[in-house]
Amino acid sequence: MRIGIVCPYSWDVPGGVQFHIRDLAEHLIRRGHHVSVLAPADDDTPLPSYVVSAGRAVPVPYNGSVARLNFGFLSAARVRRWLQNGDFDVLHIHEPASPSLGLLSCWAAQGPIVATFHTSNPRSRAMVAAYAILQAALEKISARIAVSEYARRTLVEHLGGDAVVIPNGVDVGFFAAAEPKPEWQGETIGFIGRIDEPRKGLPVLMKALPAILAERPEARLLVAGRGDEEEAVAGLPERMRERVEFLGMVSDEDKARLLRSVDLYVAPNTGGESFGIILVEAMSAGAPVLASDLDAFAQVLAGGEAGELFTAGDADALAASALRLLGDPARRAELRERGSRHVRRFDWSTVGADILAVYETVTDGAASVAADERTTGLRARLSRARD
């Protein structure tokens, strides 16, 4: 099958949607399909062979964050050229409701279109206001996927229609097989995310850290991600700042090793999450997970069965839960075992098969419609010939 995938966000700025698209493309390629991904990217960004650059993106406030998107006349021309050259059996657009390549592709495409909705935003006035503009494009979509029940709810409430829920996928084996790094072991708490994006929750974790270190002075916080490191620790007492180690941007291999090494992974996010791929990655690596009780996180953690939850934004609750878990090796071992069982449903062997089934459904449907149209046309020509 020839599959075109449209990434809305800049390839050179890592994020959950980009990782999902990358892993999906590579899974499909391993299955023998031809895959091309269209994505915004700066000129000097190294790209995999299957990614086609649509040009540089610009930062745009979107869903409580700043997304780097690509939109405009030049982008539209690149989209049309990519679609023409690709001759795809199915087009898979991510975030078609954002002002991005996805919307441009939806307007320009002919043939079967699958759309995945990642955003969870129950009060998106922008989406409601843009409905009239989006309607013509969205009506062309053959099948809709939402990465969680909360992304599905956002779609239903703002744009109408419905979607099948297929979660983000993870290569569970990759994380499970990672080797722990000795210097990252021993009383360590892990955090991975953009440091200077408040909704990722690092300020909440930093506020909780003094209480944690007061009882467990040998504990350390390992932070992986980009942002202003000095500003991140500015609120900590001077003597405690040495207990925070910033690792910067890490490779996929080091991310897996970090998650295999820590005693506890903390996801203190405060909102705007539709899924929580980092939770699945942490569980795949065998890290006990402590996460804020966002609806999407609670769903990923099976309501607290596969990981523990604390009240979002409550630094005291975070500190109390972290201290209890750090002091209870048996409970951490239980969470490791439960998490390792739970993540099997998110492995690409399952998620990829579900997405392929959607592709096959829409392409079979398109083929059936085309066959009916050909039959109808032939009958009309025969009728005219008889006349």
C-alpha cells in the first residue's frame, strides 16, 4: 500500500505527535508498505529518507503551548506537488483542524483520507469559531481516529461526527531491553519534557522537591529536556540545587536508559494532555509511575492500577506520594510488574494493526464506490448505444 502521512508540527522540534508519526511510518515500512511523510522542517534539519520537507515552520500559540506550524500559499503548492508525486492509496492526516499542513492537505487531496485527532481541549473557542472554515475539509475525511477518549470528546463537542479510539503506539521491547546507566541509579526521580513549558509541570515538581529532599537528602532529580535550566531551579534553596541534574535533550536510547534507571518517574503535567505517551514509555522501561490525575493520564494508567496518581498542580500531594513510593520498594516493584503487563496493549504490534485495518476499510470502500461508478457509467453508455 502507498501511504502518505502528514505531520502538522515541525520535525526538528521533538514532540509526542512527531514521535508517533515517526514510529508509525517506520512500523509500516517494516511491514513492507511504501510510506512518505510530509512535515515542516528547517533547511538544515537531517531528515529520514521517508520524510519530505514542506519548508520552515513558524511558532503559533496552540492548545496551551507554542506549536511550530507551516501554512500559506507556498506550503499549499508543496502539498499539491507532494500529493501528485505520491499517488497514495490512502492519506493519513494528523490534526486536520489545526492551521497546518494537515488542513492544506485535506483541502487538496482526492481519494481516501484518514485523520487522527490528538488534541484534548474541552473549551476551544478557536476550534468552534473556525468550524465553518473547517467543515468543507472535514467532510472529505473517510475515517477518524482519536488517540484517547478525551481527544474523541473534543472532536465530537467541537466539530461533530465521531472517531474510533486508537492510542499512540510504543515500541515496548525497545524500552524494556534498554540497559540502566549506573550513574543514573540510586534514589533517582526522573522527569522528561520541555522545561520552559509550564503545563508540563516541572515548576510543580520543583516546588515539591524541598519536602522530598528534607526526608531523603540523598535523592536526586534527573531532568531531560530543553529550556532555561537556571530559571528552573531559581526557586530552590541554594544547597538543594546540586540535587538536580539537567541532561538536556537526550537521544531515544538515552531516554530509554534513563527510564530504566530511575526509582520513580514523575509526570506532573497540569493540563492540555490528550494521551500521555511518556507514561507508556516509562512503564515499558519498568519505571514506577507517579502522575497528575489528568483524565488522559488516569486512562493510560487504568485509573491508578498501573501507576499512582496525585492531584494535578498540588506540590504537597506530589511530595507525599513520592516520599511514600521512594520508601516502599515492594510497592514500586508491584507498579513495575503491573505497568509492564498493562503496556502490551500500546505496543506497535497491536496499534499498527488497528491503524492498518482503518486504512484497509477506507481503501476497500473507495474501491467499491469506484467499481459501482464504473458499472453505472458502463450501463449508461450501453443504454445510450442501444438508443
